[in-house]
Amino acid sequence: MRSEERSPNARRYWAVLLFVVLGTLIGVWHNNRNDRGAQDYVEGGVRGVVAPPANALGRVSHWFGAQTYWLFHGHAVAEENQKLKERVAELEGENAALREMQINYDRLRDDLSFVRQDGAPKIAADVITRRADPKFDTLLISRGSRDGVKPNSVVVTRNGLVGRVFEVTPGTASVLMLTDQKSGVGARVQRPESRAVGVCEGDNSAVLMLLGLSGEADIKKDDIIVTSGLGGIYPKGLVIGTVLEVKEDEGNVGKVVRVKPRVDFDHLEEVYVLP
Amino acid sequence: MNPTLRRRLICALALFLAALVQSAWADAMRFHGAKPDFLVLVALLGAMFCEANESAALGFFAGLLMACLAAPPTSGFGSLIVSRTLVAFGVGWLEERIFRDNALIAVIVAACGTALAEGLFFVFTPQHHIGHWLRGVGLTTLYNALLALPLYLLIRRCLGPRPRPDEF
């Protein structure tokens, strides 16, 4: 019998104790660094090794998927094409009206000194990892502190708000998506007659909950929800989504609203960071 | 090559590949809301071929990789590492005493191990929406159990049958 087998379990299984202590220390250290907005070198090192090949693998699979899509979806593509043509015609009309409104909006915006905020350059980033852990609605993107990304930088796409950066390494950043249960964003109904204000929260499902609305709040299905600018992280006016359903809450003192995010979180490939 | 070194290298490579697959494809592999967790799966199945201390190391690095790739926003970094370390160690330890190198055991280990790892994570870092969390864990557990058999056979092909205790 080996001497190891004769020794007490506590000595024989030293490694588990070592790894548990090490894991705890790394976790505490990580949280401390995070709280101070400092970078975690362990995380940065691991991401430095894993992120580039993961990004390359994602690109290759995306390219392959795009090349073979027609094989499996040929009929659906033709139908979708027809629908899109109709939609383009509809949007062109709408676009002309919006352009006129945009001119007025730009002038007013200048007057209100929002130029600096809106004119800030956006940093384009690839999505390396989307929901790597099924429990968390997080993204890993291909830009980090050396590109000017900071904790609490806001992340958007052309369609609307994606979330905010909560951690950065030199070459990558972690983004908390709106749908994560720890996410909360000040929100407002865009319709001029309403302008009701609440908080949009995620619960790791595909829809958001708009909470904190009073019972008298003027809100209805298909209202567009934008950021309110309250809270200090998200700038005002970024599109969050559209109201799916409005319900009175149990005590009838407020309303519970389900919001469908404008951004398609399941197919995010590129995002923009507002530094 | 020394069999121990070979086994450790293969396990390290398997973890690295699992991290790549998890990063690039796991979300796209979603089926009715169920998503796989390849890192936990490789740690659990790899632990079936390792001794307990090596299994703990496998779990530790699986947790560290997951924490670095999908770092939870406010807490849970250490919880991911510790929960995976403990569960992988448990599999390695049980394999020394009760389990035998068996495909059915692999499926059971994948299912129970995934649920236990997530349960431990919950104990260390409680989640707000328990219903959603339970549903997510249940679906991931099922997905991992389905993937366990092919992955087990692949790992077994690479590592060979589990060595006898005196061969470690």
C-alpha cells in the first residue's frame, strides 16, 4: 500500500483545500479590484489567451453559417425578402417625415447643449462571447481600457440600448445586458402626452419589466420606452423597447409593464460603446 | 510520454477547447431556452478519469475560466471557482470509492454534478429570481446530461480507461 493511502484524508486531499482557499482569495481580490474600478490581472490574462481564438472561432462559424443559410432556409428567405421590400417602401415614406423632424430636433438639441454628449465618438466592438454562462446575461466584447472603454460605459446598437460595461481589461470588456437580473435602467414613455417614468429591470428572460409606475401612469401597448437619463449612467433618450403588455399590480396602486427590448440580444454581433 | 503528464495535458486541452466552444457556440446552441455548460461538463467527465486532487484542479480551472469569460457583475467570481472545485473533487473522490468507468455513470455524474455545482453557487451567491434561476439550472442540467454520453466517449477515447488507483 502506498504511503499516501495510509495518510489521513485531510493530508491526502490537500489539493481541494488549497484550491478552495485559492478560489476564495481570487474571488475576494477580484471583487475588491472591481469595486475600485481597477483591472483584475488574472482575468485579463485568461481573457488574453481565450478571447482571440474564441473571437476567430465565432467569426468562422458566423461566416460558415452565412454561406450555408440558403441551404436550409431558401423558401423562408424569399418570403422574408418580399416582406422586407414592402417594409422598405413603408419606411421610406416615414423616413422623409422623420428627416424633417430631425432638422428641428438637431437645432433644439444644439440649444440645449447636448451636442457634446451625442457627438461623442462611438467605439465599435465585436461580440466575442454572448451569455457564456447560462446564468448571466453578459457579453464579452473586443474593446477594453486601451481603447477608452471604462466601467459604466454605455453599450448600444443601431436599434437601441444593449447595457453597460461593468468590467474592463486592456483588450476586452464585460457588458451587463439589459435582460440580466442585476440590470436596472431609468426609463420613460416616449409619447409626449405621457412621459411616465419608471425603472426597467431584467430577469434573465427575453422581456424586461417596467416597474415603479403609479396607477395613474399613462402607458399602453406599443408605447416606445426610452432611457430617462435619471440615475447618471445612461444618457437620456436611448431606445429600450416597446410595451408588450400593461397590467395593474395586485394592490392596484401601480402598474406592471412588460417591455420587449428593441435590440435582438440573441443575434448580437457588433455593438458600439459610448465612452 | 508519462501517462500522468499525458492525462493532465489532455485535460488542460479539453478545458481550453470547452472554453472556446462555450464562448463561441453555447448561446447559439440554445434549444427551447436550454443552454449547455461545456466547462462544467468537461470538468465533471474529466474528473471521472483523474484522482481526487487532480479533479479538484480540473474543477478549479473550469470555474476560473467560466468566471473570467462570463464574470458575474457584482459577485460570484469566487463562488463559480469554489463550487466547480468542490463538485469536481467530489466526482474524483467518489470515482475512487464507488464509481466505475461506465457510460451510464457519466450521464448521472453530468446531471447531478451540474445541478450540485449550480446549487453550491446559489448557496454562495443567492440569486434574485429563484424561479428563473431554477428553470435555467434545470434546463442546463438536462442539456449537459444529453451531451454527457458523446463527450464521455470522446474523453475516454483520448484518455483511455480510468487507471487503477496504484497507477495514478
